[in-house]
Amino acid sequence: MEAEERYDSYKNIFLVSLPAIALNAAAPLTVTVQTALLGQKESSAPLAAFAAVNTSANLACFLFNFLVDGVAAKVGQSAGARDWQGARHRAKLAIVCALGAGGLAAVALAALQRPISAFLHLEPEVRYEARVYWWLRAGLAPLVLLNMAFSGILQGYARVGASAALNTAQSLAEICTSVVVLAVLPPPAAGRLAALGGASIVTAALAAAAGCACVTAFSPAAPAAHKDAGDLTSPLIADQPGEGHMRAGHAGSTAEAAEGGAPGGNLAAAMEPGHLLDFVRDGASMLVRSAVLQVTFFLAMAVSGRLGTATLAAHQVVAQLWMLTSYIVDGFAVAGTVLGSRLAPAGPAAHLRDPRRFARLARRVLLLGVLVGGASGAALHAWRDAIIVLFTAEPRAVAALRGPVWVVVCVMQPINGAVFVYDGLLYATQSFAWVRDVMVSGFVVAFLPVLAGALWGVHALWAVWAAKAAHNLWRLAGAAIRIHWQQAPRTELLALLESAFNSALAPNSVKVIIGAAEGSASAPVTLLAGTILYMAPEVFSHSRVSRESDVYSFGMMMLELYIGQPLFPGLGHPQVMYMSLKKLRTTVPADMPDDYRALMERCWAH
């Protein structure tokens, strides 16, 4: 109980979120500095070209944002379950997927350079500035996705500090080289943006080498009360025998695994065939989610470009401030994912799940996210003119920034904070399909209509960002419904109680067999049918049913009703059978009444 309380404490939230803030804000801070340096040029063309290429490259690369958020949730889920082999498999899959996706992104960017430039209606001077930088950004894509995968793996290990250090070091190196190539050295023949792209490739390659070393050397971290000898002593990427094990919730004899079960007492071995399908399925949901999100930024940039080069330059400034402050708040979303994946009422680690503490964690990270977002909005409002001067001196761009668009950005900061934190909590509960559906529906219902008004009606930059605001408000509502309603422990308990009226302690087919075997304490089973979650181990190991196995089922139903969530969520039938054979059950809550516990354990003791 004491160990689980640590996951929702403010101390642990800050221990995870503070380095995560450095982690998440590092890359946006780099682009923000580059935006400021380019904005000081006499013409808006370099900044507009930078906006066009960067947004297009992000559309290709950050489609695969699942390599950070989804990998952190899945590796963290395996680590929280002490499933070290499962975590290792998921980490390796993330690296392979990153390399494959990076190659696809690079090819797509190279092939679509001319069509995208035509779609954006870029003026000739902007196309000239972007000509070489585009190819360099295409070549950067595999390194970007590989670094995203390493970051997600380290976050899943709860090594957020190491991930933050890597990202911060890369950002500092890229900021320093950006200052040199944009403000110190004379421009090369290919242009300053080309030099900037070369510097980005070098720093990303160095970061990838360091990330590979960290992922290979480090093992998962957990609060001290959770550590076992041998649990966290070896790195997960290295193949080492005998790593995985699961704790039994109660002492007792262990039946031999059925044919086809997991050898060596390792649940990960039983789950291994499903790793790739599980990863691809959830990855597909997150791919759709990330694609829609990046399309919103791309379309917003496209509409801004139709309003002129100066407006496109102003749009780039707004986009960087929007993302920088949002990613600072996103540190609390990382805390929600890393800590919530240990507590969320979903996933295979049912013996560690505590929906009440997950709800407390959700309230705390949401409060912190909204407070920090509100402070960011207040700071942007108070220092508007000073901030604008840092980014551009072009009169038309300055005029666009001083308009209503600045109000939209300031007002949305606390709302963005809540949206980002909710995303982290949704990842912790493995609600990837829900995230996808909310993102897509909001794109159709909220974003596109408002953006159409900006393009064909208002013709103003503030209307473009009002479309982004409408989309985030839709996401906020959808996430709140999922976390506070559908994931509420009370709702799950009511659903269990409602279904209990249509349940039986044993399958009807089993009752018929027992009734036909007069004078027998048990009978063989040739056809197994019923609720597998409640079945006794001997039903699986010896194919025999009895009145005692019915009593065992009653005890399992007692546990499920008390904890208020389904037993073994997310596991298939083979894994449930294996856990039953190995006496692996959900941990009995410490606050369970003694009489209730005694009756339940007597049901299991046959």
C-alpha cells in the first residue's frame, strides 16, 4: 500500500515532470531560438521558408509521435508489471519501427517537395530560400524518429532524467551551432538555411549515438519500495536469460503449465507472439491521431501563407510560442503517463492497478498543468511587445502579431495545459483508440469549419488560430469524458454489478456434467465453455470440474466486485490460463474487511 501511494504523490509527480519539462521543451526551444534569429533579417522570406519546410517535415516525422508517448506507456506498463522481457521486446520493436518509419518519411518528403510548395502558394523568394534546406530536412527524418524512440523507451524505464539530459544536450548543441551559422559566419552559397540544416543533422546523429548507449546500459527505475533483488539489475535491451518473473498474489502450490503455456514462469513468453500485433494496433491508432494533429498545423500554415509572406512569418512566431509553452506544460503529461501506467485501471499489470489512486494522480497533474498554463498565458500577455521584438522587426509581421491573435494564444494556454495532461493520462490507460477518435472527430466538427471561415471569410491570422483553439476545446471535452466518467471506479463497479444479474458461478455445461456423474466429486471436461476469468486452475491443468471449482469461481467474483474493475484486463485467454495456473492474482487491497477476505481466501484454498 505504501509503495503504491508513492506513485500519486506530489514528490514523485515533480521528480518525473521537472526533467520531463526540460525534455519536452528542449526541441521547441531550439526552433524558437532559430525563429528569433531568422526573424531579425530584413526580409520575411527566410523565416517564411523556415516555417514551410519545418511544418512539412513535422507532418512527415511527427506522424509517428507514438514512438514517444505510446512507447513510454507500453514500456512503462511492462515495467510496472515486472515484465522485463515484455519491456525489452517493446523497446526493440520501437527501434525497428523508428528506422523503418524514418526511411518512409525521408522518401515522402523528397518526393513531395514540388507538390507541397505549389499547394502552399509560396512566393518565388521563399521557394529560393527553402530549396536546399528541404533536402537536408528530408535526410534528417530517420535520425529524428530514432531519437524519439530512444526518448520513449527511457521514459518508459522511468529514466526521464536521462532522456531529459540527452534532449537538453542536443538542443544546447544545436542552439550554439545555429547562433554561429545564422549570426556569426558569413552565409554560404547555398544560404543560411542550408547551413542550419547541416548543423541539425550533425547534432541529431550525436544524440542518436548517445541515446543508443543509454538504452543499452540502463534498466527500469521504480520507487524504492517496489524494487526487488534481480528485478532491476540488468538492462532490458541486452538478451539475458531468466530475467522475467511475476509475483504470486498469494502463497500456494503451483500447477505445471499447460501445453503451449509460458516456460520458466515468465508471463512475457506467453505474451510474446502478440507483442507485434499489439504494438502495430495501438501504433496505428496513434499514427492516425498524430497525422490529424500535424495536418491541423500544416493546414493552418497553408492558410496563413495565402495571406502573404509577412503573415506566414508571423504565423511561425505564434506557432513556436504555442508549442513552447504547451510542451513545458506537457511535462506533467509525462508524469501522468509514467506514473499513471502503474496505476491505471487497464492493461495487463492488474496486480498493481489502483483506480482510486489513479484518480488522485489525475486530479493533481491536471491542477498543475492548468496552473502552469495560466502562468504562461499571463506572461505572454504582460510582455507582449518585448516578446514580439525578439522574434521579428518586419513591420507587417509585427502588426499581425499585435492583433487579436495574441489574445487567442494567451487565453488558450491553461486550456492547452489541460489538454496535454489529459493526453498523458489517456496514454497511461492505453486508450489509444479513444484518443484517435476524439482527434479525428474534432478535426471534422471543430477545426475544419472554423479554418474555412478564416480562409474564405475573415482573412485574418487570429481566425486561423481560433480553429486550433476550437480543436483543442473538443479534445478537452473528449478526454474529460474518458478519464472522469468512463474510467471512474464507481462506473466500473456499477457495470460489474449490473452484469452480475446475468452471470452464473459455473458454466451450464459444467453443471450438467456434474449432475450426470452421480456419486462423483468431480467429472472430466471435454468441452470448456464459460467465463474463463473465474475458472479454477484444475480446470485448465487436469480438465476436471467440481463443486470446489465453483467455489473457487465465487471467490474470484468476490475479488472483482470489491476492487471495482475487471480481472486481468487486456489479457487474452492463454495468458489468463497461465496466470491461473501460476496462482498469479490481483493484489488484495489492504482495506478489505477481514471477514470478507477470509471468506474469499477460503474459496481459493480448496
